[in-house]
Amino acid sequence: MPCLFSVIWAIRSSSLLWECLACCSPAHWWPTDLAVSVPPWLNVLFLLLLSTIMLPSQVRLIPIYIFYQKLGWVNTLLPLIVPQFFANAYDVFLLRQFFMTIPLELDDAAKIDGANPLQVLLYIILPQARPALVSVGIFHFLYAWNDFYEPLIFLHTRENWTLAVGLQTFDALYTINTHLIMAVSVLMIFPPILLFFFSQKIFTQGVVFSGVKG
């Protein structure tokens, strides 16, 4: 039960990414609307952000652990929750490429009808980008649900363990009781399957990169 409670908090924090995506969306959509006047440094910054994908997590483990230890976050759920409020390079790349494919004619039509930039973002851009936003949300849910490396490093007490760490310990304690291990494994795999079952329609639409039909 403590493992389940901990992973629910981790997943809940990942679901808060929707608010972060709503705030970061103008940064991804802005180049599509002002493509003519995009400053050169913005593309350089985007390339620097993408270069962080090549940096292994093991390289930054020690400085991050020392940083969290000085903050008093070690053996708490904060190292698993707080970083989820900041988009990673993969999310930025996915959303930026999706927003750049939305035709500018939609923006122009909304502006002719008297919509301001915020209304264009809320009522035109974000509804068109719903498949991409759902895809990013599902990716983060699966990452938080299956994450084993970070909870193993930052969580020391059993009360804070996530299901991934708890399953590994359970496997070590009850190696010969395969029926118990299979039962816990079903508990681990059931929520992702259920999530994909209910969101597969909009998730598969993420490969559609056009905002105009017909």
C-alpha cells in the first residue's frame, strides 16, 4: 500500500504537466506565428536544448543528488514531483514540430474575427494540438509509472517506494512464489493498458500534422 500511495503521488505530479504545457505552448507556437521575425538566437537555443538529450542521466546523477540533499529532498517524493513541472527536450521538440505544422491561415481567420493572441492560442491552436498534448501526457505517465532508476536513488525508506522499486524487492523476497510475483506484475501493467485503451483514438491522431481537413 505505501508503494501504491507513492506512485499515485508521482503520477499525480506528472498529470500537472498539463498546466505546464498550457504555459509553455506559446513558446512553441510563437515561431509559427512570427516565422519571418524569429531571432537567430532562438534556433541556437533550441539546438542547445536538443543537445541535452545526448547527456546520459548517469552523468548528472552525483551533482543532482548533492543538490537535492542540500535542499533536504532526499528520501522524499519531491525529486520525483518537482522536475515534472519542467518540460524536457523531447517534449519541446515534439510540441514545437507539431505547432509549426498548424497552418497560419487559421490564425489569420481568427484575427479577422477579432480574436486576440491569447484567444487564438486557447481556441484555435491548443484544440488543434490536442493529440500532441495527449501523447506527451501519456509518455510522462508511462515514464513516471515505470521509473525505477530515480526512485531507487532518491527514496531510501520503504514507505516512499514506488511500485517499480517495490516490485523489484518483492521479486527478491518471494522468488519461488511465482504466482505472487505475477499478481503484482499484473497490478503494474494494468493501469498503462487501461490508459491506452481509453485514449488510443486521440493518441493515434498524434501522427496527423495538419490542422486543415477537406
